[in-house]
Amino acid sequence: MISVELTRRFKKMVRQAGREAEVSAALKLLLEGFGNPHAHSGLAIRKLGGHLYECRTGLAWRLIFEARKGCLVFDFAGDHDEVQNYLRSRR
């Protein structure tokens, strides 16, 4: 079974955006389908490189997470431009 870890930054971003219900629903679907490549496209999961992935909650909002052994660590949430800035800062 895969567990989910949410960083303080991630929780704060979701709360400030008022997207708690949307993110909760996406996390539930993600837990059910992660590791099943045929389900990834329907869940809008995309590998960004290394162990970093992106999951879309809708057309405009994305969740960034790292896949670790037995755990998905969610660290960032935002729109396309915010995600691009986050990824640039990780390099």
C-alpha cells in the first residue's frame, strides 16, 4: 500500500487557493491508480524526471509530488507558470 505525505507548504497552498475538496478527490484517485500505467493517462499523471511527477486536478491546477519507496510526497501545487518556476528553482 502506498502512503501519502503532504508538506506544510503544500497544505498551505491548497488551503489558500480554496481547493481542498478538489485536491482531496484527486489524491484519492491517485492512490487507487498510481503504479498502474494504463490508469495514469486518465488520472493526468505525468513523469517530470527522476522521481518527480505531476498530477492535474483540473485544466488549470497541478500537484507536484515525488515518488519514494512506498510513499508519495506532495510538495507543490499551482498553475502552469507557478509549476514551471518551481521546477526551475529545483535545478
